[in-house]
Amino acid sequence: MPANLPPQYSKAEEEYRKATGVSERIEKLREMFRLLPKHKGTEKLQSDLKQKISRAKDELEGAGAGVKKTGVSHKVPHDGAGQVVLVGAPNAGKSALLGALTHAKPEVAPYPFTTRAPYPGIMLWEDVPVQLVDLPPISPDFREPWVPSLIRSADAALLVADLSSDDVADETEAVLSGLAETHTELVGTLPFDNEDESLRHIKTLMVASKRDAEGADDRLEVIREWFSPRFPIIPISVELQEGLDDLRRSTYDLLGVFRVYTKVPGKPVDRTRPFTLPIGSTILDLAREIHRDLEQSLKFAKVWGTGVFEGQTVKRDHELHDGDVVELHV
């Protein structure tokens, strides 16, 4: 959390955590945004608040539609450290990529629109699980109406571009344009100066797939010239298993989180599944993540890791780092 937040902000944040209705949460989020000092140190927090407001408004609009909504809709519960959706044009290679990065077995075929429903799988980066969700393709002629909603609810996206297609730049631009029509914008860097609550920005990495295809290097240069100012680009080949390790790491980094391990006093560290928290989180944020009651009962903690000596006693506002081991005391 950035320093120098006013007491009124902390009070609004506490009321937001206690809010039970969607409308009340939106009201408190807007109040938090108004009270937040606007400077470079709060850029990420400003962006996070706007994303939360946008998601809550989507939730409210969905609930308000009730039984009047028609057609098919899909929801994929979030799992792991975060949810990352795979977005792209027909035959871009999304399903093959999902199969290569996870244990999921999606249907892979050389014809368009093989994927007609969301298909989730879990990717491991070291010991951290990250949820990937393959989505139906987007083309100028057709887009499943529920796809933008799923993208808007995700934590990040992989925009898959097909290096075997001579039209890869136009096809990828059509995906971005189609989503923009639904106020959904894929971006390499989240903005912090946009006041439009209806516009949802999704942090995105571009994956240049099928690097092994004939002519792929030339098309990759076109992709880099066209899109590198907007997105980081990682070329990969599922067929040759090239670039997948870099992609795993970069996908995890998209989420803006880090790992923390916990231990019970007098017992070994539990390394079976780390907690993941937003970068900048504190001891109190970890306690809240484990159980809401810990927020009130926590007295202090001991930390093994970055910037401390082994087992150092720290206060509740101590900022944590990747790989820290924490022992909470109530």
C-alpha cells in the first residue's frame, strides 16, 4: 500500500470490506477513489480501484437483468494465483497453447471455432498455480456474446497471434477492435488517468504462436513493428516446445503478485501451496487473506526472508517480499 493515505481513506476501505451488497461496495470504492491522493506513488492503487469499480458494475448489471437475460452465458470461478484468459482470432493456436501449459485436454483441430465454451486449466509456475482459460475466437464476423464479460472478469489476458497466417496483424487488430466495441481494452500497461468507469482495461501479454511455421520470422517482425509499442511480445512454438518457460514466468508476472509461505510456531514451514498476495502487501494483508478474524487478533509476526534477519519480529504493517516465510502470533 502507498504511504500517506488519509485516515478517511482507511475508514472507507474498512467499510468496503464489511459491505455485503454490490451497490454498497461500489459506493465505498468510489469514495476510496475520491479520497486517494493522486500522485505517481498511487498509480497502481488508482488502477486497481477503477478495475474493482468496473467489475462491481458488471456484477450489478448482470444481477439487475435477472430472468430477462437470454441466450447462453458462462462463468468460470477463479482459481490459483489468478485467472488469465486466452484471447485470439480463429485458429490462432490458443487451445494447443492451453494443452502445452496445463494438463487440460482441449479439442485441437485445423478448422476455426473449435472452442465454443470456456475451457480452464491450471498452469504451474514453480510452485504457484495459475488458472488459464481458453475462450472461443473473435473475428470480424462473429463473437460469442458472453466472451467480453469473461474477459472483463479476468485478472489478465494472453493475446495469441498466429505467425502461420499472412493476415496475422489484421486478424489480431480485429480482435482488439471487436473487444473495444464492448468497452473492453487489452493493454500492455494499465492506465491510471482514465476516469471512464465503463471502460475495463485488462493487462495483456501478446503470444506470437507457431514460431515454427514457414515464414514465421518475417511475420514476427511485422507483429513487433505493429504491436510492440502496445504489448510485450513472446514468440513460442508448441510444436518445438520453444519459449514456453519464458511464457510461464511472464504470465505469472502479469498478475502482479508474489509468494509467501507460512509456518506454525514450533513447526516446519508449509511449502505445499504458498499464499499469493498483490505486490506491496503487508503482514496484515496476509492475515486477512488467511482468515478475516486474524485481522483483529494479530499482535505481531516473525519473518524469515528479504530485508530481515532470520526470525525477526515485525509489526503488522511490515511489507512482505517474494519467498518470505511468516509466522503469525495472535
